[in-house]
Amino acid sequence: MSRVFCFIQHAEGKPDDSAAELLAAAAKINPVELPTAVVTGWGKDLDIVCEGLCACYREVWKITAEALVYPNAELVRKALAGVLPHGSILLVPHNHFGIDLSPGLSIKLDAAYVPDVVEIERSEEMALRLVRQEFGGQISAHVLCDISSGAVLNLRPGAFHPHAQAAAMGRVREWPVSLERPRRRYLSTVPAEAGDIDITKYKVLVSVGRGIQEKDNLALAEDLAEALGGAVSCSRPVVDAKWLDKSRQVGSSGKTVRPKVYLACGISGSFQHLAGIKGNPLIVAINKNPKAPIFRVAQIGIVDDLLEMLPVTAHVRQKRGVAAH
Amino acid sequence: MDILVCARKVPDTAENEIELNRAGNDIERDDLVYSVNEPDNYAVEAALQITEKIGGSVTVVTVGGEEDDDVPRREMAMGAHHGVLLADECFQGSDGRGIATILKAYVRRNHFDLILTGVQGEDGAAQVGGMLAAMLDYPFASLVNSIEVVDGGKLRIGREIEGGSREMNEIDLPCVLSIQTGINEPRYVGMRGIRQVASIPIPALDASDLGLDTALVGAAAARVVRIDYFVPPAGDGARMLTGRRPEIAGQLLEIVAGKGGLN
Amino acid sequence: MQYPSPAAATYWLIQGRTLFATLYILGTLCFCWIVAKRLQPLLRAQRDPRFDRPLERLRNVLQYWLLQWRHPRYPLAGTLHLLIFAGFLILAVRAFAMLILGVSATFVPPGGPAYDILRAYAATAVFAAVTVAALRRLIAKPARYQAPAPLGKGRSADAIFLLGLIAILMLADGVIESSLAAAQNRSLPLVSLAWLLRQAFASRPPSALHNLYLGGYLLHALTFFFLLCYRPFGIQFHVETSLFSIYFAKLDRELLKPVRWGIPAENLDRVKSFGVKTFEDFTWKHMLDFYSCADCGRCSDQCPANAVGRALSPRFLTTKARDYSFRHYPVVGSAGNGTPLVGNLYSEGEIWSCTTCGACERECPLLVEYIDKIVDLRRGLVDDGRVPQALQKPLKALEVRGNPYGKLERKRADWANGDVSVLAGGGTHADTLYFVDSITSYDDRIQAIGRATASILSEAGVHFGILGAAERDSGHDVRRFGEETLFFALRDNNTQAIRSTGVRRIVTSDPHAYNALKHDYSEVPPVEHMSQVIAREVRTGRIRFEPLANRSAIYTYHDPCYLGRHNRIFDDPRYVLDSIPGLKRVEMSRCRDRSFCCGGGGLALFHEVKEDERMGVRRVRMAAEAGANVMVTACPFCMVNMEDAIKVAGMEGKMAVIDLMELAAQQMVRQAVSPALERGVN
């Protein structure tokens, strides 16, 4: 079995949540041997992260260069291509960075590439049997990946559940690299606009998707949100249509929220959206289409037209609220 | 600036119901309607906006079969100056790497300052752009949502990153960019536009025209193969509420209150 | 005393004859020059065949120009204008006769004592009317004259100036009359303007009266020619152009202008550019419309889009175009180059805001056309790919699936649950086709209207069927949103399917489909709207209604634009409602051809527009104001818009809406009929 590496992202001295998920996935590929962590960066924060990773990995490869202080995929790709042995299996989270890094990296390593993997079903010497999703999550597919020349696998965040680890006694191995001026250079980060409210602060979110159909119908969601003491959030199509501000978007390219209750109204349930919901809230799905992927993820499901259901729910809540007094 | 946009057609998820076919090995393709992959339209629009500002040409290339010439043609109806189809039986069954290999052969025979792809297709892979860039040894950026032409063979681009923030980068030309939806508002192409380009010949190039080693493409060369489609078992799934609307609403509110959601 | 002749008199050392002859020649030449310049853009415009059917056109001139038929729809302003117009006509003979006095000393103006009295009061009436009109503009400031900044420029100052000039003209005329009468010791009609002035001049010496007379004459002549040459620079040009504008007005309002007159559909591929993109793409008649607009604001006052704060104001659409033509085709200087209209003169939002309800056209006293212009502008935008993103998806779906929802063709007849025969492909035959159209076929809520219609037809013993999966969207609103090519494709598809069934008539419950089949399609059997069908069956007694169970409801009928205003079917639906025993009905103040659009149908349902409020919300409030708690409509789009509006306005429980088909089916007395008779005969 080829050596398994996990690419660990980090910020401010702490590894990203994805690190534990990569570890769990690595165990499915090679249950016998602990994987190796590979980390890039520069400075004290990097040192701290690598020290911490020693508890879970057989080795921690610390790739350093001053230019790597900001994770520029062009530079990281170059560094990894220079360091990883031929035939390795590299696990990367399928996020904005992973999408940027991995396809090109697989070419430089002459390895196979499988993006957005949601499950690792079987692991053999020369091939892996994996599961992916297509058509916005409407259908799943089994994929066979030839790993005889190695592979880069991007794993869907949240698909692999971290589990308790046996303690490891890994050591850090330093890989200083020198990198020439990249042809893509990081300039700055423009933070997302603040927006009128911060949806991450609410315990109840009434979230709307394409099913809301028009901007004016948002009033129905607002009414219910008010009745429940929550706020209105949304999925990407609503922002693309310019019905709501970007600050209301829940998802991998929007906000990450941790409510107690999440009402997904007219939202089909693409993984990019669900990736923004953390903390295992009660997910209630209201959708006209009984086959919408959201019903697989929600705990409570209502097959109905949200344009009908929302006002009725708000109405019932108001009546009850009055009665309680 | 000479820009190449890689485009293809996909079953339109909005207008189709994606279901497993009776045999259980593929999706039901009988009633499917295909249209150009939405992110690719954004890429073509981005290319057109650049050439309208600073001059140059936009070429749209598709890898597929003979019947796929409607893709470059449709983008020419949108305003692209050239359309090209890369078609050969031996391309069938190519994985992402295979497609990128085919495109690389085409790029090497021509000169392009900028290559654009849509961020991803219906398979959600988002890979061909990055692979092509590595094969050509061009710099690459994914999830691009803003492009500004800067003097001296550079672009200032914005990338979409976590939390909706935007990462600003400077990138040297020639380069490859994968374009995120929402970067612009693609112009409309109506039936009349399609009619007007209906008889324009779209050159079709095969493996020998491209000087391509057939061993590198097609099913035989694919390292990643989709075996089947399936619908995962529902598992626990959602508990469905039924009844008249006010009753459902009442049940829902009780459950929500139970989760500490109403106070 | 000798009748003083201005011709013979001397004005500051110049002989009157010379002075006036020069004035007349220069003034006329100036006027001709200006008019020639104004005609210049019309020569560059698109062709527009309006020279046929002279008798019908003359009838329009009689009705709308001479008898000012549209004016009284706004009573006060209408009356004022009637007075001014009538006065002008009466005084016209007089005015020209007066001019001749300036060059001929021996000319005697025609007319007898009767005419003299008439014109004296006419001049008085005009004077009074323009004074009231000016005060209205200055003090009362009616809303429809206002010009909110983003929409356009106001012209009140100009209007008041012109009213003032007319007043001066009348005064000058009065001075002439009164001074002459005073000198000749003649009496004047009592309380006329001249009479009043005469009281002031009564004690003047003859020489003063002489000077007043000559002075008044000069003032009159100067004002006359100043007005003549000034009018083509503003809204007053309508004085000259209105006659032509009304003569050449569109006779068949429901036939949309083709892409190019004189080019049949098959040859349209050769046309380089569709629609109106620059000013010269308009036809000469449209340009004439721009000249003829009197800026009265009635169109915008009635426009529902304008009322809810959309970017559209028909009035400014016209006046901005007029100002543009004045700028680019100046009287002095050479013509400028054409610039694109949308993006410079008009915003895209303005053009897409229109629901083609036709309220503007119905109101305009000068018969100015709007729908053709908007459709032409949209054709231009579509040609250039400038279609709002929200409309691109339904248009694509219409192209690919024949309906804007993107749903499968084979599911188009699912609403009927197998209870209605499908006539496609020579299987079942029937006399009558029920053309369902897309929204009734696919919308979960609106399918109920389809089922109600089918049950009514069965009950009435009509042997009918539907096209089923062979039916495509009628294309009515595709066409009105400027996608002409897609419309042709849909139309040709449907026409072939309809003709292959051999039906002899078509019925539909959808006014948009009705309008399309009646006017946009040319080779299909005659079509009726279901309200007409039901009304007829009620009259013959074939259909009868049970009394209403709930006697406390108060109903009001909302006229759908494409049934009422566009096709003048107002009475049949009301007759049907009034035939239901126990039904109490009230009328909204805006009803019949003044009905207020629900928000639009077809593609308008997908369009996201910037507005202060939904049209539907306005309308349901109007229903509540009229005292109703149930609205009845006869159009599926009105139904969707009203139901949405009731929710958004928070009026659930206070207002309900029902379609005429649903109500009729609900109340219909049913005979026990064998099922076989309810279906099309095989």
C-alpha cells in the first residue's frame, strides 16, 4: 500500500477542522499504518501546529519557506510536488483551497485525481472504490480510482467523521524549500460585507432557496422568522438573484452557522449549502419536491409548497403566542 | 487579447428530473434536455467583455462527439469569434486528465493569452482547468469572480473563498482561470441568434489533427472511472409530517420548542 | 368714421401693407422651414403603411379630432380643452380673414351677425378656459403634470407660457373688436370679452380708439405668427400634427406591428437588425406620435406600472423621444448621428417594466401608440442579448420544452387526470378544441381552472378535446417581450397541431391565449373565451345556476386586461355573474376599460422589477375599498397575482379570489349525464 499523506490546513497555530476528517479517511485507505501529515507555512504558528500534529501522525512533514506564510496554491503545489514521493496518496479537503491546489498537483505528481469524495468503500493495492455525487447531489456514483501511480483525493468536508485516535509518537521532519517568484501572487483579502444582521448569532434560522420564487415572497419568511424569534438566511441562488445580501448566505462560500433550529425552505440541499451548517442543529426541510436531497439530511420533513406553509406556521405561532399570555 | 474558452453541454438540472434508469446503471437519458454548462456561459461572457474593451478574439472549444458542434456554435451566437470542435472516437471515456490532454494538444498548436473554463460541470469535479494549466505549465486560479486587465501581461483577479470573502491576486499571462457563476450577467442568445449561426461551419479536429498520442486519452487511459449511478439508501431519513397544514404547523412548532428553539 | 385699415395705416413710418406683408411672408417661410426640419427624421424613418382605408380614417378624425371623443374622460381638463378647441375652430375663419386686413385695404371680413355673436363668445370662452387652465397648472398642480426628477423634465412653465400667449391672442382680438365697436358705436354681445373691454374703452377719444385698434391688430398678427413658429418647438405642435396623427392612427389595435412592414416572416432572416435600437428605427408614424403628444399625462396617470413606482412612465417615453429628435434634428444646424436609445435615453428597466395592459393607449386623446413601440424596443434589446437574467431561464425553457416552467412536454395533459380526450394525431375527433396554454396545464393551483372549464364544457354538451402534449405555449407574451423568432416557432408548431385535429372552433379560459389565437395567429379556427361561451349557454337556458350558499359574500369582477380592455369583452362575464341567484356584486371604481392591471401575465410572472408595491396589492385594496370580499377574475395570471397579493398584503381571511370558471362550475346545476357524452365522441 502506498504511503498516505494528509495535507493539513491551519490558521493562527491551530489545525483546521478538516484535519481530523482527513485522518479518519486515511484510516479507511490504510487501516494498518498511520498517515503522514504534510503542512506548509512559516514561523511560530507553523511550529505549534506541527508539534500538535505529532500526537496523531506517524510523521509530520513541515515544509517551510517565507513565501509560504500565505497559502498560495501555486507555491504550495510546487513545494509538494518537490517533496512528495512518487506513488503517494495525498488527501486534501475539497474546499476553495483544495479546488485550487489539487487538479494541477495531480498532474505534477503524475497521480490520479478524484475530487469531492464522500465515501471510501474499498481500498486495494492498486485501486480505491469511492463514492461521489453528481447533478448537485441528486444522484450518487461509484468511482474506481487507479492508484498504481499514486492519487490525490479531495474529500468533502463533513463527509468523514473524526473518531478517537490511538496516540501516536510522530516526529517532525523539516523540509525547507526555496521557491522562486510565483506567477500568481497574493495581494490582499477583501472581507465579505457586514450586512445588516449577523445570521451566525441566531438560534433559529428560516432559510430560503430557489423555492421562494420571487423577492416579494421573502416577506413570508420574514414573518415566520419574526414569529419564531429568528432571522432569514438563504442559499446561493437567492444571492445570485440579488434578492438578499451576500451576508445572509449560508454555505461554503457564505457564512457558517451554528443554530439550534434550521428551517430549510425551498432549498434542494446541495452540499455547498449544507457545508455551512454546523453543530448538528434540528434541520427541518419544507420542499415541494419529495425527492429533494435535503430530505436525506433533515430530521423533519414537510412536502409542501413553502409559499403556503410559511404563512400558516406563522399564523399558528402567533395564535399560540397570544394564548400563552 | 486572444482568449480560449473551454465549454461543453450538460443535462440541464433545472429542466430535468435526474433519475436512475430502469437498468440501474445510468441516469434516465430519454427526456433529457442538454444545454451549455452554466458556468461556461459566464466564462464566455467574461471573455467577450474583455475583448469588447481591449480588442482581440474569443475562441470557444468543445471536446466531444460530432453532434456537439452546437456548443461552439451557440457561443458564437453569443458573440464568440471562432468555434472549434475536438472530436474523435478514441476520446470517448476520457477522464478529466484525458480531456485536459486533448485540450492541451489544441492549445499548443495555437496562441492564446488567456484560457478560461467554467468552475465545474454537472459532475462537480472542477478539475479540467487546473489540470490543463499544470500540463501547459501556466499559472492557474480557480473560482474567479472578478477579472481586471492590467498592463504588461498581467491580470488582477478576485477569487471566491470561505465566508464570501474575496482573495485578490495578480497573475501573469498566459494563464488559466476557472470562472465562478455570478461574475457577470451573460447576454441572452435567442432563437434568431442561433439561426444566424446555423450554417457557419465549425472545424472539427481529430486526434491526428492534434498530433495526439491516442494512448493518453480515452477509456483505456482513464485512471478514474465511474462504475455506476445509484441512489443511496434513505437511512433514517427525515420524519415526514403529514396532515392538514395547521396541524403540521402545530407539530412543527412543538418539535422546535422542544429543541430549545423558541425563546 | 372711416373703417380704419391696418393695411393703409402707418406704423412708425412703415406702411401697414408693407409691414404686414413682410411679417406674413417671413412668418410663413419660417414656419415652413421649421416644419421641413421637423419632417426630416420622418424621411429617414422606417416605413409604415397608413394610406389605406380612408373612410375609416376619416371616421376617426371625425370622432377623435373634431368631436374630441376621448377628452371628457377627465371631465375638468376635458371641458377646458373642448372649449379651447371649439373656440379655435370657430375663430379660425375669423383669424385668417383678419390677416388679410393687414394687406388689403378694401377687404371685408366675411361673416354675418350670427357668426359675430358666435365668435365673440367663442373668444371669451377660450380666454376663460386658458385662464382656468393656467391657474390649474400654477396652483392646483394636478399630479399627472408633475415630473419627478428621474423620469423626465416638466413642462409646466412652457405650458403656462403658451396658455398666456393664447390669452394674449384673445385679448388682442378683443381689443380690436371693442375699439372698433366703440368707435363705430356698435353694440357687442353681452358679457363677452370684447364687451368687457369696450366698457373700459367707452370714454376714450376716437384717436385713442384708432391707435388701440391698430395696436391690437399688430399685437394679434405678431402673436399669431409667433405662436405659429413657436408651436413646433414644444407640445403645442399637436395643434398642427394632431389631425394627421389621428388620421394615420392605427386601425387594428390588436394586431402587433410586424418586425418590418413589407417583409414577410419567411424573409426576416435577411433583416440585419431586429427592433428599435436607434431613433431612426422607429416608423414615421411613431415619430409623428412623439410630435403630437400634448404632454397631458393621462397615459401615465392610468399606467399601473407608473402607479406602483416602476421606472416606466409612458408620457416620458414620448416626451424624451421628442426632445431627442429636437436635439438631433435641430431647426438650425445639421442632424446628429444616431445613438442607441436604451442606455442613453431610456433605461432597460423602463422598457421591461411594461405589462402591455394598454391603459395608456386607451386613454390618449391623440391616439398615440405605445405597445408597438415598447415591443419594438424589446425586440432590439433581445437582438442584442440584453435580456434580464430572470427572463432568460423561462425563455430557454419555452424554446426547449414549450412552456416557461421547463416541465416535461408529456406531462402537459396531466391536469386532466385522463378525463379529457386528447385530439392530437387523428385519434379522437371533436368540433371544439379547448386550448389550455401553459399556466393552466402546469401550475398546481391553476390546473383547477382547467378542470372547472372542462366540466363546464361537458355539462353544456360541448364535444371537445385538448391538444395534450402536442400543445405548446401560445407565445403571446413571448412576442410581447420581444422574442419574435421564438414566438414564430411556437405559433407555427401550434398552428400545425390545431389544423391537424380538424376542429372548427377553439375555446379557452386564458385571455392571453385568446388574444394570441384571435390576433397573433392567422390560420386557425375562430376562438372564443369561455366567458362568452358560458354567457351564451346561460341565455339559451342550457346552463343554469344554483343559488349561492353563502349570501354574505360581496363579489366584484376584475376585468382582465386581455379580455376587457384589449378585446372589449366586459359584459359577458358580468352577465354570467348576475345570473347566479343570490350573488351580490359591486363595481370597483376602476373597472371595464379603466381596469387596473394585476401585474401582468406570461413572462411578466418571472420578471423581477423594482417597484414600490405590487400591482396586485393595489388591486386587491381597490376591491376592498369597493366593499367586496370576493374578487372574481377570468384570467389565470390575474388569479396568480391576486392570490399572491392577498398574502403579501396580509388580507387572508378578508379577501378571497375565485376564477369565473371555478365559480360557474361550482354553482352549475348538473344534469345526470352519461359519461360517454361528457367526452369527445370517438
